[in-house]
Amino acid sequence: MIESNSILLFVTDAPKSASFYGQLLGQEPVEASPTFAMFILPSGLALGLGSKTGVEPAPAATGGGCDLGFKVATADTVD
């Protein structure tokens, strides 16, 4: 079974979004820069906020968008 352990939300302004989510979650990000912020929630889920400009490949979603990350034991699991 594959379990999700991260969510990356594409945002217009990472610092502003980090401030919003920081207040909502009641915690500071564990990593922050002008284009990215990462929160680790008590469940272990990582919530990332990444600038939607300058990302390769560019996000295709028009109303936002996100990436889901899955932790797997080996690269063979992905193949």
C-alpha cells in the first residue's frame, strides 16, 4: 500500500501563504524562502507551499493545483 506523506500547493505568494497557513495551523514552517515554505503537521504529513511561477514543469491547473507525494520503499515500487 502506498501512503501519501506530502502535499504541495502551488501559490502566488509563498511568504504570504506561509503566514496564512502558519496562523491557521498554529505553527511556523520548518523551511521557508521567498518561493517555498514547508510545514510538518502532527500526523507527519508535509504541507508544502511553492510558487507557481518558475516551476518545471509548469502547473497546468488554472484554479490552483497541487502535487501529491507518496513514500515508497524502493524505486522498483514506482516502476
